[in-house]
Amino acid sequence: MKTTSEWWWGYWNNEKLKESLQGGIHHLVAKYLLWKYEIHLEQQGQNGYSHTRFDRIISPELEHIAPTTEPEIKPDGYDDYDNEFRNQYLNCLGNYLLLSKSHNCAVGNIPFAEKLATYTHNEQQREIQSLVRENGVWSKEIIQHRKDKIIGFIMDNC
């Protein structure tokens, strides 16, 4: 990417890339970026191991950690589904997780504590467990923190 902010050098520069990662992202692109992020997490302090191949995940799907439909049973472990949450946090990289189709179907729209208990299969899932240890709520702040980590990785490595 170009690092200039001068528009005549090209529309796509680092600023435009970072801006494009803030909102909703096409699901195929998000799957690829989350797979690359998984490889990055796997390599942290683990030399000598090969990274996860994309085809190792059987029928990969993009999971919304906080489901797109607000759960009816309260407390559910998710932040309030207000307009800000729906517009800025529900469909962003911080709320997405790459799961196998069978895992995604199994967790669906269940309370967050139950969903979190199933997140044991890869580094991103374990990362999510470590992010919510304090109060057990998948909040706007945690989603934003995770999104910032993923975007930081993309900007530095992709």
C-alpha cells in the first residue's frame, strides 16, 4: 500500500485501507483476514510449528459472536442491542469469528456463556475467552478492542 496521503498518487493508500476495515466487510474477505489473523496468533512464541491451513476448517463460516438477532432470554451475556451496537459493532471484524459450519450451527443464538464454553478449538477462540474473563459480557468495548487488534495486525502485516 502507498503510505502517502496525497490523493493524486492513488486512491488506495493505508488510510483508505484502514477506513474500509472499520465498517461492514464482505464475508469472503473477512474470512480470509481472520484466517491470516489466526496464523499470526499461532506463531506468537511457537517456532517450529506449521500454521493452520484454510482448508483445515471444514466448511468455514463467519460467526457473529453477538448474534444478528437479539436473544430473547435475559441476561444473555451480550451488550445492549441499541442503535449504536447494531450499527457499529454487530457487523465488524471485532464481532466476527471463523468457525466450521457445524460449530456455527451448534452455537447459533445461544447465551454468550454457553457459546464461550465451546470456543476451545483455535487461538482466536481462546483469545476471546481471555478478553471476557472479568465480567463475562461481550461488550462494545471488548469488540472495539478486538477489532483494533485485528486491524493493527492487517495494517502491519498484510
